[in-house]
Amino acid sequence: MRPNRLRALLNANQPTIGTHLLSSWPTLVELIGDAGNYDYVEFTAEYAPFTMHDLDNLGRALELKNLGGMIKVEQTQWTHQAMRAIGSGFQSILFADLRSVADAEACIAAVRAETPGTGGRLGVGMRRDVGTVREGGSPAYVEALNEVVIAIMVEKAECVEDLDAVLSVKGIDMVQFGSSDYSMSLGLTGQRTHPDVVRAERKTIETALKKGLHPRVELADIKLAAPYIEMGVKHFCIGWDVRILYNWWQANGAGMRGMLGGSSPASPEKKPASTY
């Protein structure tokens, strides 16, 4: 079984850096690996179109470049997508939309082996993670499932209200606050810097640290990292492929048109891009 790079770093209490992909093109994973600065790639599957074949190909690229792989899955797909992603070679699952202790327990069950004491529901599979036929059902397979890094999104009002209990569920490793969804759940849509949202984020980070968990922060601009580092955050996932491309196209397209003295084609009114 392949060593779990992200798990090893968490166990050693070392900082980690990831980046997001919405594209399922595995060559982008290879380029991230060649950049040499990242520990893992998050495939943000909650928002992206993909097939089961794409997951296998992403898994191959992750292995080729010795990168960890995380996949973000939405609530209605927790069990199926977690199972298939692990089988394709992903070694970390980020679960979205948690609201309760029961939800947290369901996330653990979707990842761990169905053996006594784990709370897991995963059985034996013939997938890439076990060499299809070579290690399925072996003790190493069970160990690998129990090493999968479980990350959760804290992004709903109910989850924040019952945060201490939710983060007490055994098996959670990483915790990510989602300001966009949380502000929406309060009726403050888009107000990610509203005092109530900022307080909830701080509460999430402080509670995670108190419980020995690993808070993670997503950033579009690394200049915003300093306050989180001061709070004790060591784990960051920076940049989205789609936002990187959009920003380049917008800035350089406008610059080129300005150099040519032409006017921009008709387009919707420009609005500042969000940081999410």
C-alpha cells in the first residue's frame, strides 16, 4: 500500500500546503508536483464535473509525483464518492455540509474499514488502492483505510452551535471553516467579514486546536496568512485553478487591449472577484 504523505505530516505535527483543482486533467497534478512546494492536491469535486475514470487518472498522477490527494465531496455523495476516491488512490476526504454529531459519525463510517472499534462501513474492494487484486482484504488494506485523513467543513449554523460535540467525534483530523456557506446560513449572504462570521471562524480554529485537531485555512492570497499563523494554524490550501486562470485572463486581456488602443467587447458589468 502507498504511504500516506499527508497523514505522516500530521502525525509529525508538521505544516502542510495544498492547492485546489476543479479540472480533472491529470497533467495539472503533474505540474503541481513539478512546482515542488505542495504536499497534496485537493480535487474540489463538489463543484466539478468528472467521471470514475478521471478519479483513477488523478490517482495515477498523484502517485507519479508523490503527492497526497484530497477530494471534497458534497453531503448527498459522502459514502459513494469517498469510497470510489479512496479506491482510486486519494488518501484524504474533505466532507462538506456537516450539521451535527450524526453527520460527523457518518463521515467516519464512509472512510474507515468495517472492523471492530472503527465505526467504519467500508468492506473489501477490487480497486487501484489495493492493486486491484493484490492487497484487497489484507491487514495492510485495513490499516490504510484507518490512515485516511478525514477533514470536515464547518460551514453551517447548526454545526457551529454544536461545535464542541461535533469536533469531539473520534476520527476527525482536519477542520476547515467555510465563511461563504456560514454567512449564507445566517442570512448574511456574501458578508464573509461580518463580525458574526469572523467570530465563528475564530471559534472553529480555537476549538479545533484545543481538541488537538488540525485547522486548515483556504486562501486566494497568501498575504492574508499571517493572522492565521499567529493563531496557530499550520495548514493552508492556496489557490484554485479556475481563479488563477480567470485573474490572468482578465488582467492580461485588459492590458493587451489597452496596448492596442481598442475597446473591450461587450460584456457583463465587472465585479470584484470574491476571495473564495
